[in-house]
Amino acid sequence: MNNGPTLSLGSHGHDVRRLQRILVMMKSLYYTDITGSFNSVTGQSVKDFQGGNGLVVDGIVGPATWNKLPPDPDTPKLSHGSSGNIVKSLQKGLKLYSGQDPLADPGAIDGIFGNRTESAVQAYQSDTGVTVDGIVGDQTWVGTCRCCRCCSRILIRSDYYIVNTILTIFSELLFISGPISYELPLKFE
């Protein structure tokens, strides 16, 4: 459940960015479309969401549409010197991702955004094709790995996202691996 001001084509600002982050989290919008401007791409994503959720399909994000949207992803801007539980969560996400790129290992999960975490963020940014600046903003939180796009949004802290990502990765792996026997233990052919 969510809420916010009425948004439509031509709207700009923080609430549009927030909407776009939610749409990216739901895989309805690509991370490079987080612009803060409600354009035709955002409008189409909203219409698709409305149509799939039994809402009036008008491209306007009013109370009924906000109410059906999942909670906002917790994606504050982080940089060198940031600290706290959100940095610990970032470090945990990077630690998981570092299995694909050891340079993305942030070191100790201590909640302090220091040099090692900054270097890990830069490695992740390089891998995912976002601007390499060591700052964790919207595009870094929702960046997509270039290799296969199955590990997209690895850093977003959201149960909805985590379940969706796990299912996406699992289905991609299953597709690549071929048929499965559902008898225990699972057998891949």
C-alpha cells in the first residue's frame, strides 16, 4: 500500500522519482528511466500496471493507483562517510554480488561507508553500466548486470524485490539448464 500526490504526464520531482523507482522494482521500467520527469515511458508503465490491477487505465497516478502500488524501496543516497543499518544492508548486497565480481566485496559488514565499500560500489557500478562515481543513488540501487540481466536490482532492500529476483534468477537458470526432474533431489539434465 502506498500514497502520494496525483501524478500525470508532465509532472516532475521527488514523487515522480519515487514512482519510477517502484516501477523499476516491479520490472515495469528500466533503471535508466528514473529521471524525475513523468514522460510517455513512465505513462505507459503506469497504464500497464493499471490494466493488470483492475484499475481505470488512464496513466494518471491518483489515490487508487498509489494504493495498489507496493511500498517504496528503501533507497537513500549513500556515499563515503555514510553509516548505519542502511550501509550494512548495502554491504550485505555487495557481499552477495561479489560472488560474480570479487572487486565488489565491501570487506567487513560494519555499517561504515569507507574506502573499501566505495571501491566495491565502483566495481558494481562498472559491472552494471551505471555512472562510476562511488555514490549509491537511484541508478546504482537498481542497476542491472550486463551479463544476463537476471540479477537486476540486487541491491534494493525490499521483500517484494528479493522474492521477485530469486524467482527470476531461478527461472533463468532453469531455462538455461534444461528440463528438471521434480523428484528429490532435483536433477538438472
